Amino acid sequence: MEKLFGLAARGTTVRTEVLGGLTTFFAMVYIVFVNSGYLAMAGMDATAVMLATCLSAAIGCVLSALIANLPLAQAPGMGLNTFFTFTVCAAMGYTWRQALGIVLVSGVLFLVMMATPFVRTRIMRAVPDDLSRAISAGIGLFIAFAGCQGSGLIRLDPQNAFTTLGPVTQNDVLLAIIGIAITAVLAAYKVQSGIIIGIVATTLIGVPMGVTSLDAGAVSWGLAPLGEVFLKLDLPGLLSLGVLPLMTAILSFLIVSIVDTGSTFLIAAQCPELRGEDGRLRGEGRAFVASALACCVGALMGTSTVVPYAESAGGIEEGARTGLSTLVVGVLFVLCTFLTPIAAIIPPAALAPALIIVGFYMMRGAMAINWNDFEVALPCFLTLIIMPLSYSIPHGIAFGFISFTLIKVLRGKLREVPIALYVLSAAFVALYIFTA
């Protein structure tokens, strides 16, 4: 272990790394249930997706451990899974097989960029830190709104086309409210794995309420169900809706993957043992490559984009400093495959509390935005508000990039905008013009 991970050089031990890995795993294991529940809404088999989630997370963790030697666990990303279901499949009209193909293409592009030092350096510096924080926080608002909508807590008002509060006395809405209360109390008490406990408790409470159906759990054990999604990508069908929608979807997955990954790296770099001389994450280039490879693996396995998890900060706080802790997380995700039959019985109302609490955690990054600098604050605000209101992560990113670039240019501060951001802003403007 010492030779492979260099424990002594980073001031850690095997015991500390194992404890750090356990902490990270229990902080992020909720994704196994949430991801399967939301991709199932796109028409995918819930049990198969749960298996794909566990295995892609395990492989992503191994890649992160061996390539980057960092305590950064990977799994299908929150926000990206709801974008996969509600935007790419429901709104744009792609099938889930085609959506998996889009994820793979974006992953390959991500890998090519990160494997090319010249491109990687410019991409890594393209998005200002404040805008990255706004994107992460905006995704938090988006997934919280998706949780409220999926449970029926927030519904479309047929009389005026605006959203409104759902009937709180209806069993599924009431169950969601109960689940939010349970999960919030657990989080307030800092209970380890509070989110996953909340999901299980809410699911059980839903049985006497008639919301949870135990019959749905009559599924087979083992890896056999994985065949429903494994290598089921429809690459030839990607052009079925035209070039522009495809470019929009690919670019959105790509940008969110880069920003999501970079935001997690910023958090990890706060630890002195993981921070390089330039103030950024040690071995950041290798970490990006590991993330891009995990994204490609996830698409092949049958799940949405895999990214490093901000919940890894919990393990880092426990003392994790190397890839050994991430390897521990990977092993635990493999063991988690034995729980796959449970996924079929979890109702949307039991998933809503998890999405809302995770959305809250992601929103905390907005506190670090420099709200006193109007040139930065307005693009960040537009990013935050456009994502949930337009029900689209890409629109939020586009408005943030375009407004940031435009304000800087009109203020005569052209050099403060990275070249890559000019390119991305121009690409979004072109997409809006051509799709008008």
C-alpha cells in the first residue's frame, strides 16, 4: 500500500484511508437509489440502472485511485441524471439509448481534451471560479425543483400555466413532506448516511399509505438484469433529430462534466496535502483524465455521466489523502450490487427528499461568489435563476457564459475573458440563432 499510494509522504495510514473511504461512501451511496429512480423515468429498467450505477461508480473509483492517487470518489452525477431524463429524453425527444450515446460522445470529447495538455490547460482555466460555483449551485436548484416536481409537491397549474403547490393531503405529496422532515432532521443531527436512511424510512412509511408497492420488488438477484442497459447505446440514431439538437446536448453534457469536475477539484484543493504549488489540485491533469474515462465507462455500462463527487470532502475531512480511500469506496460499491432488488420498490416521493437535501448542499457554494462585483454577480445570478425556471441546465450555463463575456467586452476588459470562454459563448449564441 505504501509503495502504490505513498501513504507516508502524505501523512496518512491505511486505517485513516479506510475510515475516510467509509465516510465518503456513506455520504454518496444515496446515488444508487436516486439515479436508478430518475433514469427509470426515461424508460430504463430500474434494477439494471442500479447495477450500472454501482459498477460504473466502482470502476470510476478504481480509475481515480490508480491514475490520480486522489481521495476523490466517482459516480453518476446528480443534475446530469435529471438533465438526461427530463431534458434530453423528455423535452428534446431522444430515446434513452440515444441519450447514452450522447453521453459517450461527450465523454470521448472530454477525454481527448483532457489528454491534450495544451487544450486541457485552457479548458481548466476557461470558466471563472465564481461562475463555476454558480453553475454548481444552479444545478442544486434544478435537482431540488425536479425532486419537488417528481413527487407532486410542485405541479403545473392548468389554469394559468404556472407552477403551484400540489395537494398536500394527497398520499404521495404527504409522504414526500414526511420524508423531507425525516431527512432534514437527520442532516441537522449530522447523522452519517442520513440521506440513505431517509430514503429507506420514507419508503417503509409509504407502505401503509399505499404509495410504496412491495410487489415491484419481485425481481431477480445477480447481474443478469444489467443486460437490459449494458452496451445498449444507439449511436446511429443520434442524428435522428438533426445536427443542432445533438450539438446542444453534447455541448451541455461536456460543459457540465468539466465544470462539475472542476468544482469538486476546487473543494479538494483546500486541503494542503492535496494542493500543488500553483494552488490547484495536485495531479489535476491525471484526475481529469480519470474522470473522462469514467464518463465513457458509465455510458457503456448504461448510466448517465460519471463525475467526481463533492461528498469526497467528507472523507478528506476524516484524513483521507490518497487513492486508497477511493479504492475502498469502489469495493463498497461492488458489494452494493447485492441490494439492487430494493431499487424497484422505492417511489418518487421517497427520492424527493434526497434531491432536495442534495440541492441544498450544492447551493452552499453560492455563498463564496463575490456578490459585490456586479460584473461577476449578474452572470452568476442569471445562471442560478435560469436553470430551474427554464427547467434546463444548458440554458442556465449559456446565459451565464454569454452575459459574463458580454459585460466584460462592453466594459473594455477583453483580456479578462479566456479565449475558450469566447468560443463557448459564441457557440451558444449560434445555437440560439439557428434553433430560433
